[in-house]
Amino acid sequence: MQSIKIVIIGGGVGGLSAANALIDEGQKPLIIEAGTYPAYKVCGEFVSPEALPILKKWGIKPTRSINSIQFKNKKEKSFLLKISKHGGALSRTDLEDALRNRVLENDITLYEGVRVLHIDKSDDGYKLILSNDKIIHTEKILISAGRFFTKNGKKPETKYVGYKAHFTGKQIDSLIMHMHPDGYFGFLPLEDGKMNVTLLQKKGQDHVFEEMKNHIKDLDMWESGWVKVEAPNFGIKKNPIERNIYYLGDACASITGLGVTLALLSGVVAGKTCQSLSSNEYKKLWMKNFYNPITMGIFIHRLSLHSLTLPLFFLLNRINTQITHYFFTKTRVKRLYFT
Ligand SMILES: Cc1cc2nc3c(=O)[nH]c(=O)nc-3n(C[C@H](O)[C@H](O)[C@H](O)COP(=O)(O)OP(=O)(O)OC[C@H]3O[C@@H](n4cnc5c(N)ncnc54)[C@H](O)[C@@H]3O)c2cc1C
């Protein structure tokens, strides 16, 4: 049986960021990822401004700067939100590859295509049973395995379905969001005339996908084709608090474009504090850092997917875009607390 001080379950943005932060602290965790790289995941690929300084520190640069978001409704009525502190655009595959490369350059072991099947308590830590029949013993576990990972193994109920693909053939300069009470889809410029097309719709409301297809019928698909995912309800994971198990990563509503940043920043907070804090203290710190933007994100997600509040939202913003600016600002992470 192998014994390791810190094991990270999940090698997405959250897990790889925790590993990179631990490298900065002089640690060598083991990462266990069920999938393989390059990974093609459903994501709008907007990188919120708060993530840019830490990415820069790790030598990672978005391929585009994003300074504005144009919101459109079904009747093509629109308003423009200028972002005072610019965000970025970066292919999710490239982001995970860059975070993974830094991990590998620092001699960190990363198991790919290996799933953690069971976590058992032992006298002085935890015993992990892996799908490759290995057994690992560890003092601390950082779980960054997305919203489908539950302690009892039951898959959470899904309400939404998401799609993503990359296209070429049209130049756009800002993020364009098409809003509908049954779902929304966005076009984000990436690099060299390429763009990300991502949609989130309520399950069974395929007319939103059909409407989106009308906007891209003259474009050429690039790379992997459509990637599809079932998305569970957004929100804050209710952590089963157990000594030395930390939950980080995926928690946020996609409309706010904060999920990747939240995974990244919570990875940084976990990496910097997990050696000194208990998981209870980490959970409190996590809430202090992220509770307000997440709660506001869930509120906006609900307002934007409602047949009464969405038109009202458009009406108010066409009078004064400061309203959306206010909401956007309230969903950003102001500063990172480490204690
Ligand atoms: C339609 C849609 C659009 C979005 N658009 C944006 C956007 O524009 N900007 C933004 O910031 N966010 C966006 N998000 C949210 C963002 O994609 C998520 O918040 C982000 O994926 C969270 O990253 P993560 O590392 O926590 O989880 P994940 O990327 O899901 O990583 C978890 C990893 O854990 C692995 N894993 C799972 N179980 C196990 C196991 N038992 N053993 C080992 N490994 C395991 C998985 O294979 C996976 O690679 C969007 C989400 C959706 C649904």
C-alpha cells in the first residue's frame, strides 16, 4: 500500500489549481483523474477578471481580452454591458493542459484514467480504493471531482442540459449572450476568427437548441464537434464535514461565468491552507470567500430563466445598464482571504 500526504481527487481546473498552489507551498500531492487529457468539457470559456492575476503568475494567458457583453432577447433587442476590469477567453482544453503541464514540470504524479471508487477511514487518515486495483493511504484528501461526485455515490438529479462546440467563419468582438426563459446560449471570440458556442437549456426544451442552430448555420465547426453534458442544479455543495476531507470546485451558475474562476480560486485557497486548517475551518474560509458571489449568481440564474422576470430585466436594462453592471460586480470575488 502506497502512503501519500495529500491526495487530490479530480484533475479538472479545481484539482489542478490546488496542485499548482501546493507546488508553490513546496508540496507534492498525488492527483487522481478519472478521465484523460485533452479533455473537451462543456464550458462558455469566459474567464472572469479575478482569475487573471493567478493565471499570469503561473504563466498562463487568455487568448482574448473580453471587455463587454452584449445581451440579446428572442426579438433581437439588445443592450451592452461594459466590463470595467476586463475578463478573458481561453479554451477550456488549453487551460486544463496548461495547468497540467505546470504540474508535470514539477514532478507531480498524476494518474489519468483512474477513478477513486471508495474512501474508507483508517486510524490515521484515509484509504482510497482505485479503479486500477491500487490502494492508497493518505492523511488529507482534496475532493475536486465536480458536482456529480457524491459521498453516497448517488447521481444528483439533473435539470439542465449543456452543449458546446467551436466554430470558425464569423468575427465577433464581444461575448454575445442570447437569453430565453428556457435557456441561454453565448458566442465568445477565442482567437484567429474562432469562437466558442455554448448553450444551457432546461431539459426537454430543445427549441432553444434549434434557435441557436439558426445563428450558426453558415459557420464551420472546428475541432471536436458538439460536446454534451447533463447539468445538475447549481448551488453550494452541502459538505459532509469530515476531518481532513476538503470539497472544492464546481458550485456556480453558468450565467455568471464564474465557475472556472471559482474552481481555480478555491483550489488556491485549499492549496495554501490545507496544511494548517481543519476541513471545518477550510469550509468556513471557503464560505467567507465565495458565499456572496455564489448566492447572487444563483439569484440571477433563476431570474434569467423565468418568463416574467427575464422581460422585466431587459426592459430595465434598456433604460439603464447600470443594473446589470451592479449584478455583474456583485457576482465577482472581491479579494481572497486565507485565514
Ligand atoms: C453550459 C455551461 C456553461 C458554462 N460556462 C462557463 C463559463 O463561461 N465560465 C466559467 O467560468 N464557468 C462556466 N461554467 C462552469 C464551469 O464549467 C464549472 O464550474 C467548472 O467545470 C468547474 O470545474 P471543476 O474543476 O470544479 O470541475 P470539473 O471540470 O467537472 O472537474 C472534475 C474532474 O473530476 C474528475 N472525477 C470525477 N469523479 C472522479 C473520481 N471518482 N475519481 C477521479 N476523478 C474524478 C472528472 O473526470 C473531472 O475531470 C459553465 C458550465 C456549464 C454547464
